[in-house]
Amino acid sequence: MEKTIEKGVLSEHGKKMARIIFNALLIAGAGTGVALVAVNMGFGMAASTFTIQSNLLCMIAAGVTLAREIAGSDRKGKAYIFLKGMTLTSILLTFVVYGFVLKPHFSATTQGAPTGSLSNDLLHVVVPLMTLADFLVFEEKGSFRAWHPFGWTAFPLYYVGYTVIYKAFGGVYIFTEGAPAKFPYFFLDHETYGLGTVGIWGLLIAIGFIGFSYALVGLDKLFAKIKRSKTT
């Protein structure tokens, strides 16, 4: 009996240490990517892209998780659960849009940031997949609520508002040599493509974001159900 308890304690300690190390690496990866882009573009301009802002959000969420694990906190508050879900969906939006929208656009137009750089790989691929892995491997399941996907849209909507304000104050984006761009992503460029086209792109992205978020909630509930069935 004592050996079983001791084994369980060691297992929990090992999981705790693994999560601490994993989140420290996640912060280091995101921080490295952000620093590389900031050196190249300047932090003000870099911070005005959704990629950088979603990675900064990942660093904040991972920092909160790291602090909680070090402090030994077991209570998962509502704000913490909401933050983790919003962070995961936002960074996976970065992953999907980069892989399926921006990379093909860059390849077709030869415009935009280089797609093979270390910073791009860290910010668009490594950090999103690590954030997903943290949820799948370490996070307690069954905590997301049915209204969360709509709540999680707060971050993308905030970013759209941010770009409007940034542009109104004369902000520009310089990704390659040549004339600066007024918009960080072509699907926000209503001056070139028109409000109707940009609206359709925005609607498609919003539907995809909310749909994926509900899939995540469903997966969360499924994992919780599987865990309960194993303990009964």
C-alpha cells in the first residue's frame, strides 16, 4: 500500500516537473521568435501583427501556468480556464491562417515575410503545437463551457480594432523591401479588395474560428468522459 502511494506521489511530482520544464521551453521559444521579429521590424511594428500578439498571449498564459505549478496551486479558477482556452484557440488561428492562407498567398505573390525563417517556424508552428500539446497532455479536461467559443472571439475582435486604431494613427507594416503596407494581412485590406470581399473573408475566418473552438470544447468533454469511465 505504501509503495503504491509513493509511486503515485512520484508520478504526480514527475508530471509537475515535466509541465514546468515544458512551459519554460514554450516561453523561451515564443520569446526567441518575438525577439527575432522585433529586431528585424522594430517592436512597435512587430507587436501590431496578430502573430506577435497571439504569441505574447501564449507567453502570458504559459507564465501563469508556470507560476501556478511552482506554487503548487491545484484550483483551476474560471478566469484561468477561460484564458487557457482563448490562448489555445488564438494561437491555433495563427497556425491555420499562416499555413493555409498566408503561405500560399506569399508563394503566389512573392510578397510578405519569408516563410522559411527561424522566427516564422517558431511563432507559426512550434509555439502553436506546443500550446496544443500542453492542453492535451497536462491540462485537466472537462472545464470548458458551451459559451466559451463566443467569449474566445474577444481576442481576434480586439486585434481587428487594434489594427484600425494603429492605421488611424499612421501605422504601417514593412515586411519586405519596397513600399510599406497599410494592413498587416491582405484579407484586411479593404482599400484594395473592397469591404464586401474583406467582409466575406472575415466571416469565413470567424465561422472557422468558432467552429474549431466548439470542436475543442467537444474534445475536452470527450477526454473528461473517457477519464471518468476509467476511474469507475
